[in-house]
Amino acid sequence: MPKQYWTLTEVVEYFDVDERFLRDLESEEIVRAEMEADESARTFCMEELEKLRLAKILVEDMEVNLPGVEVILRMRQNMLDMRRQFDAILEDVNRHIRGRFPEDF
């Protein structure tokens, strides 16, 4: 089972980013850490790490600024949500059609 939460140190090392970049992403609310009682115990879940990965690509490779990253990631999330809704609609239609025809058809 993959690791569910990563510490700040692990994130900085694995993604090869500096802590300032991560703090900037947090201040723009692009990435959100889960806070423990003491701030040094901030952890990041896999969903937040995926946002960090995409943000790093957008900033470093495509020279997108942080407000642009936020817009792109929000649009991406909206598209994923719409895809889930569309898949649910298709599943409902599929069930409805199967219910109207005999099993042998």
C-alpha cells in the first residue's frame, strides 16, 4: 500500500523543490497541508502531492505564474468532476436500458 501522508521534509526532497516554493503554493491555496499541533509536523496527502507535481511542471517547464497555476488546477478539477458526473449518468442510462430488455437480448 502506498504511503498516504508525506512530511514536509519528504516532499521537499522527493519533488526537488525548495521549502519557499511549497510555502508559496500554500499561501496561494494551491496546495494544503494538514497541520499537526506544531507547524513542523505538516503533512501532505497524495491528492495534494499530485497538485504539487502539476504546479511544479507548470511553473518550471511552462513558466506559468502561481495565479495561473491555481486557475489551471481549478479548471482541471472541474473537468474531472464533470467526467465523474458524466460517467455516473452513463451508468444510470446503462442500468435503465438493461432493465428494459430481457437478459437474453
